[in-house]
Amino acid sequence: MAGHRKLNRPTDQRMAMLRGLVTSFLEHEKIETTDTRAKETRSLAEKMITLGKRGDLHARRQALAFITKEEVVTKLFAELAPKYAERNGGYTRMYKMGPRRGDAAEMVILELV
């Protein structure tokens, strides 16, 4: 389900990290992370919002299989999906913040439009 970036992790660790990032992103509607992680998170979060726009039982179960908190899925289907009902993709925005102090990784803020 994820994109093409391996992020220097085995598949199970990478998917667990991305599931956590997508869950906290949809919960708080804004996260601060590295550029490559944000690009992967953006892809998966937009797929989850598209599932929320479908709104049927199968879409809800698919979202529950990926998102780790049930209340986030409820928020996705009740609040976020109706907000983007007339929009065809492009639900997220990335702002570059500059390099991180410790290792100079490019940091971004990922937020919902």
C-alpha cells in the first residue's frame, strides 16, 4: 500500500511507522516530520481520506485495518471526508522548515488544506 521509498527500514517496521504517522496526522491534522517521511505519509493519508469519501462499510473496514485508533477513523468518516467531498485529491500541504539541527535532515510541516 505504501509508495516506493524504503526509508532504510524493513517492511514491517516501515509500515508500522507509516501507520503511526498517518494516524497522528489525521488525529491532529498537522505533523512535523522529515521530507521523505512526509511524502509517504501524504500519499497514504490521501488514500484514507478517499476511503472516507466513499463512506460505505467496506471502506470503513479498510480504514480500520490501516489506522490504529478507532476514534480517528470515526473522525475521518464524520468530519474530514465531508469537508473534502467536492475536492478531487490534493488534501494536504507541505511547508519546508529547513534542516534539522542534529543531522541536517530536511524538515517539513504536513497539514490538511
